Amino acid sequence: MFKGKYTGEGNVNLDQGVCYYLFPLGESHYYVSKFNSVNAHVGAYRQSLFTVTEHLEDVPDTNTDIPLNSNIETNKVDMNIKEELEDLPPEKWEQISLF
């Protein structure tokens, strides 16, 4: 990941001389972002349109500290609710109006 200034001309999305975060995309392009997240990019542009000013350490976009068990437990609860609903006889179901 890099930080660099846009040196091109005539682009609607980018301002000339402003620093942006640059995320490599292949050998000749960057994903360009105003924020330190590739998911918030404003587009993909040629590398020749930018002058790199800093090389930043790559920071992962996702938090990997979340244990996987929490998702499994949530899915089990959802499955139990679904099974309970499927076991109800149709005569006990009621139709409600939201309006």
C-alpha cells in the first residue's frame, strides 16, 4: 500500500495535487482511495497518473480476532428457531397486517 499525489489532469473523481491511498492492482494500476481501506476506493487508475510519496505498511481490513465459534453458535440458534417454526401445525399460524 502506498500514499501518493495525483498528478494527472482532467479527472472528475480526483483532485490534482491531493494525496490518496494507493492499493496495487496488477502491474500497471492502483485502486485509489481517500481512506486507508481498499473497500472504499473511488476507482482504478493507471500508476503513471500518481507520484508515490510514502510506502505504508499493509494493514488488514478485517478484524481476525473474532472467534469462529460465535458464528457457529449463532447458526445453531437460527436453525433451532427454524425447526421450531416448521414443527408448528398450519392451523396455529396467523396472518397479520403491517398496515
